[in-house]
Amino acid sequence: MTQQYGQQPQPGVARCYRHPDRETRIGCARCGRPICPSCMIAAAVGHQCPECVHGAQAARAARATRPRTLAGGAVTANPRLVTSVLLGINLAVFLAVLAGGDQVVTDYGMVGYATDGWPPHWIGVADGEWYRLLTSAFLHQAVWHIAFNMMGLWFIGPPLEAALGRARFLALYLISALAGSTLSYLLAEQNQLSLGASGAIFGLFGATAVLTRRLRYDMRPIAVLLAINLLITFTWSHIAWQAHIGGLVAGVVVTAGMVHAPRRRQALVQVATCVGVLAVLAVACAIRTSQLVGG
């Protein structure tokens, strides 16, 4: 009589991919390969095999050691990409203004509430054209105007883009532009068109000052540059000082939230800062609109 020791393999039952002599009915929750009790590693849902666990740990370690900017953004090989794109958009819109004439400025420039043509037709932010708060920041009519603004963007933009990261730098630029338009909407003559990227550029000035302070660099260069630009703002005619001050304040607040956010909650604080500034701008515009329309 022949004696049998142990269990005979059952047909159709899977075997552990690491131990072919062991049958199992359990599969890895991540890759699906069959694993025996010796290879099972408890996961949040089910069990995983050693390779999947080690791969996930390696991926987390790689993310943790990936170089980051001061504000937590990804370090990139080209710190001028967003700056170059913004500069290109401004130049393209400038060419469109040259080709389309004053009508482009009338349709997209910053104006609170005004009439256009005869019979009178109301236009402006108060008439529901909220897009003007942003489109006006990409409009220029004079060569000297776009030249000054684009020079500022080209020289100040890349260091900020490198320090903050692309997404954060873009958020800084756009929020500063909106803040400049919002303060113009609140304080400037409502029937006078204004345009230009100056609000966004002053936001970059404010951001540079905050970053310089944070890194404990010499503050004198940015202080002199800011003083000169503020002097020009309040002494030259036909300059929307409201846009400059609005952009400057927004740039300081947004950048302070980005570079002083605690490391553990960095992204949350940064998003909350940007959303908070946008909420203040939205409420201010809504109140101003109610005053103009209701009055």
C-alpha cells in the first residue's frame, strides 16, 4: 500500500508567485498576483505583495527628496517659461490692438461704468463685463508703455518664478493684475478707460521685496527700484495709481502667504491665501457694482 504525505495540489488553485509550492486564494490588492500568507503585507484595503509595498515606499521617498523651491514648487530646468508665455501674450495682444485700433481697447479695457455710442449703451464692469478686470491687464496702446512693463516682467519675473515655482508665480501675477483693476474700479473715474500690466508688475515688485526680506538679502536695491516707480506713479500724468497700489498690496500679501507658510501645511495655507485675496476682491467689486447700478 502506498502512503501519501501532505495534501495533493488541487487543480485550478493559484500558487504564490514567490513560493510556487504553496497554494493560495489571495491576490495582491495592487497588482493582483497570488500571494501566500508569508508574503501578505496588510494594507489599507486587503493585502499587498512585497514588491508593491517596496515600490510604493520608493516612490514616496523619491517625492520626499525631489528638489523643491522655497515656496514648495517643483524645481524646473527653465525658470523663464511662464514669464516668456506671459510676455508673449502681452505682445500678441499689443499687435492685436495695433491691428484692431481703439475698438479693441473699448471692448476689453478697464472701465467701471460708461456709455458707448449713440444712443447711449452702457458698458463696463458694473454692466456685467467682469472680464475687463483681467483683459485690461494685457492691453497696451503705446510702445513705451508695453516696453516698460515687459522690461520689468523680463527682469523680475524669472527670479520669482524660480523661487516660487511656475503655478505659484502665475497665481501671483494674475491675482496682482486683478487687484490692480479692482482698486481702479473702486477709486478711479468710472467712465475713463485704463489698461496695462502695471498692476501685475507692481505685484512682482512687492513679491520681490517680500522674498528678499525672507531670504535676508540686501533690501536696498528693491527699495530703490520700488521708490522710483512709486515716484513716477504719483508724479506723471495719465497713470492709474490705483492699479499700481492694488497690485503692489496684493503681491505682498500673496507672496507672504507663500513663503511664510509652515512646511507641514504649506499648500493649504498658500491656497487659502490666494482664495482669501480673490474673495476680498470679489466682495469689493460686488459692493462697488451695487453702488453704481443702485445709484
